[in-house]
Amino acid sequence: MGYYFSKVLLAPFDDAVARVKEALAARGFGVLTEIDVSATLKSKLGVEFGCYRILGACNPGYAYEALQLEPLIGTMLPCNVIIREEAPGHVEIAAIDPVASMQAIENKDLRAIASEVQARLKEMVESI
């Protein structure tokens, strides 16, 4: 089983980031964190790295349900979505598969929530 699902867009990087944020919002996800990996690596290590952004996406309702079932599940939240430029105008969007990441936890109720989140994230990636 893979740990993510992805799609390549033919779009400028900044447009792809905006489209991902809109698609997440349309499915009930907010962006809690946004990490500009390129800028971080440049400032901390002085290295050049292609356009790469990590969005920490969260659907509050599902997060609340999961936290009620497994108080330490916060170690696996939020759901990460990456946007990375493979080449100019070719941008890959990838989202974590929450079902794959929850396999280590033996809780059927939690797996049901992960399946619902998985469906929304897959739909988000496919819709872009």
C-alpha cells in the first residue's frame, strides 16, 4: 500500500498552491501550517532547492472525532499535502494517505474516520 496519492498539474507553482488551498477548503480542510521548504533550506543551509511547499491540512470535525478516540493521535496530525515543482510548469501535488498512516493503530473506529478523510483528500487531489 502506498502512503500518498498524487497528481501532476501543468501550471505555475504559485497557481498550483492557490488551487490546492481552494480545493482543500471546498472539502472542509483548513491550512494550519505552511512550510516553504525552499526558503527554509536556503536560510538554514544556504542551499538551493526547487519550489516545495508543505501544507498542514486539518478538517476540524474529523480531527476532533479522532482525538476523542485516540488522545495521542495528535502526533499524526495534521494531514500533510505537498506541492513541488518537478520542472517549470509541471507541479506535483501529493497528499498523505491517512489510512496507510493509521495502520499501526489498532482501532476500528479510527480507521473509519481515516477512510472518510482519505476519500476527501483523494477527491481534492483528483479535482485539481
